[in-house]
Amino acid sequence: MALAPYEQGELDGLCGIYASVNAIRLIDKTMHGQKSVTLFNKLLRCLEKRGGLSSVATNGMYLRDLNIILNEVVNKRYGIVVERPFCWSRKRPLDHLLSEIETFLEEDSGRAVIASVGGGMYHWSVIARVTRKEIHFFDSYSIKKLKRRYFTTGKVTNKKPYYFDKKDVFFLSKKRT
């Protein structure tokens, strides 16, 4: 068996940082090159300042960590509106959750959704588009699209190996001027 290289996420838990950068890149088309590196650095420094960088790098990014960097860096320094629309709502069936995400993304091109994909993995990713049959990602770990039928908001099964938790969904958009 040939030796395979490690990919982002195999040795680090920085998918939330990558998801944040990638979401802003979808919102602000000028965010590339050095601007992306600068943002990445600011997100890392925010975690480092709070004493959580080594923990996140080795154990992964929890909801609290992502919430902190999105509000302290993405919102305050980059003027991106960060919302958690389902945080306090009752449990939503998957179709309702995805329908609301789809509507949010279709309303304006300057929007992105960050969500955790649970089940066989626990991974923060960017949802770029939702269709009747698929969920399309703008992802740091090479996930392009997954069938909707493989997701649940309930218990993970062999037929539904992926999970969305409504609390782990962030809507990001440009501030209205």
C-alpha cells in the first residue's frame, strides 16, 4: 500500500477556521490570496488569545469556539452579519431546515451557511447550495455534494449516516447599508 499524504483535518481540528474563511470568500469575492491569509491569522489569534488554539488544533472546534470567532472577528472586524436562526427553535424536520437554508441562500448572492456535519464525522463546512436532491458544499476537506436522503436531524442510521443539529447552523450575510 502506497503512503498517502495527510489532508487538512487528519491531524488538526481547524475545519471551523477553514469554514469561516471559505464562507467569507463566498460572501466577498475579493477575499483571496493575502486577504484570506490575514483573516485566517486573525481567527487563529482570536483562539490563541482565549487560550484555546492548541485545544482546537488537536481536539477540534466546538460550537462555542466557532461562535466566538464568528462574532469577534467575522462580525466585528469584517462587518458580516452572523445569525443562528434555529438556536432557540423547536426541533425541525430535515426538510424544513434545508428549505430555510435554501431560501436564505437564494435571496442574495452575498450569503453563506456554516453547519456542522455529524454522524460518520464531526466537521464544520460551508453549505453553498441546497437542491431538491443534494446539498452542495464549499468545503476544506473535499466534500463537494451529498445526497439529502443521507441526512437526518434525528438518530443516525446506516441509511442516514449524516446528521445536522439545528443549533450548529450559522447564517452569514453582508450588512445592509
